[in-house]
Amino acid sequence: MLVRQIRDPGGNNWDFFWEELKYRLEWGLEMNMEDDAGLELATLCVQQALISAYKGNCPLKPVMTGK
């Protein structure tokens, strides 16, 4: 029997997710999005804020697979 870990969005604490996301975006760097490099950096920061907030509020849960 194998045990793997998954994140179940149905069990996510969405209130805390939104609070953490708001915090991460408010305290992010001020970005200059007037050129491609600035826009790319801003996109990366938003992406990382989303991933961090999701992982922080949707913990891994063990799931048994196999017979």
C-alpha cells in the first residue's frame, strides 16, 4: 500500500487564504510595469503570492492508494 500526499481545495481555509494573499500582495515590492522586465517581475511576485497563500492554507493530507 502506497501513501501519497495531496492538497484538497475543498478543505482549504479560504478566509485565511484571502487574508494571507492580501498581506503578501500589500507588502510586495512596488513594481514598475512600464516595460517587459517590470511586468514579468510583477507577474512572478503575484504568482508566488498565490502559491504561498494556497500552500499555507491548504495543507498536504496523506492518501492511501493501492490494495
